[in-house]
Amino acid sequence: MNMYFIPLIGGIGPTEIIIILAIVLLLFGGRKIPELMRGLGKGMKEFKNAQKDSEKDPEKDDKKIDTKDE
């Protein structure tokens, strides 16, 4: 193994993080990133609401399950 390769296996520094963020910005553009984050936030909110609903009434979830006799 090359001796110069071993230090590259270490962690990611701040310079690498800046480069990765710049590449992501170039790939998705400035307008698309807020849309992606907004969609992620809506999905998390729906998940939390569904989790709260199932904690309030567990029998309600059992009624939603449709079992078919095949």
C-alpha cells in the first residue's frame, strides 16, 4: 500500500465538507434545495402526526387493517 494513501482514509475535514456542499449546490441549484427540505419537513410532520394518532387510539389502527381470506 502506498504511504500517501493511509492518511486519506481518516475523517472528513471542514474543507471537504465545503467542497461537498458546493457540489450539491451546483447539482440541485439554489431553488431545488429549499423544496427538498420543505418536502422532508412535511414528511416528518405527517409521520409524527400518525404516530400520535396511533398512540391515542390503538384500536383505530386495528380497524384500518383489512384482512382477506384467500
